[in-house]
Amino acid sequence: MQAIYPDSGDGDPDAVPGVCPVTEGATSLTLEVDGELFTLTPNEFGGTDYAWLSGPNPGYGFGVSPTPNLSPDEHREHIRGFLAQVDPATGYIEDD
């Protein structure tokens, strides 16, 4: 996992909330967790963006920061925590 994290930059002044930019030179990793498929992409802040590929809502996912040197099992723990919060009826994390 460590190899997919490039040096962090100063951030993107053109960043758009809700859109996860891919860091230049970054390589993503796909993980299957409990029957669900996620793509993990390192972001420019030393964290990871998790895109839920098999979920009902295209483009939906979450991010965690910092995540340098996490093992695949540690990434799976983050994904399981996310899935535990998702409302099965909507496919989204609901507001309280």
C-alpha cells in the first residue's frame, strides 16, 4: 500500500466539494469487502479516498486522513465502519 502514496502537495485551489480529485501519479487499488467493491485512491493530503463501486449511488464513498502505511486489513476496517453506517434503504449515511 505504501507505494501508492506520492509526496503530498500544497492542495488544489480548483478543488470542488464532493468531488475527489486523483493525485497526479497516484495508483488506485481495488478491494472487495464483505461482497462490496471499493477503489482506494491516495489523495493529496496523505489520506485515502474510498469510492464504493458496487453501491447503489454512483460516485458515493468516503475519505480518511491521514492513512500512510495502512495495511489492506486496516483499509478493510475503515470500509466496514462506513458500510455499518449506510442505510440499506437509501444507500447513503443518513443524518441523525
